[in-house]
Amino acid sequence: MVKTVQEAFEAMPAAFQPQEARGLTATFQFEISGEGGGEWYVDVQDGVLTVARGRHPRPDVVFRATAENYLGIANGRINNAMAAVTGKIKIEGSMLTAMKLQKIFKR
């Protein structure tokens, strides 16, 4: 269980499943508001992962959430699909691409 947004992004490489990301080429931008928030992006290029702090110039999908809601999703307390439906996370860009993100990380 991660306690901060930064910890959640730092944990991504260990949870990454490259075999599930073969053929996927996409950049996911995260804009997290509130205490401990910030901007990070996750770039996946055919099974290779890059996680970095900051803003990517051309993301395919942008996720916006409060730090509290993002941590709820990262820790499995909030269901990804329900978070999108109820507005706890806002998604801009391809929903199909956005849904692929959850498949490439172990929970």
C-alpha cells in the first residue's frame, strides 16, 4: 500500500508487466491536485516503461484526480471504472487506450 502519490509512481516500474505491454505505444499524463499532488507521465513503448515527473508534450491520455482519489485507485480502494463514471477521476483522450493502462500493472 502506497502512502503518497510520489510513492505510487515510484512503485510503477516494479509492478510493470512488459509482456502485457507488447505492441502498446502510448503516453499517459497524470495531473494530481491537492496535497502531495503534481504532474507525472507514464510512457509505454512496446513493452518498455518510462515514469517521470513533469508534463509530457503530447500525451495520448490525460488523467486528472485529487491526491486522495488517486491514492484510493492506486491502493485498490476505489474501482477504476467507477472512479471514471462518478467523476473521481477525469479522463481526456481515448478511453480504449486509458483502459489498457490497468492491464499492464500488477495489483
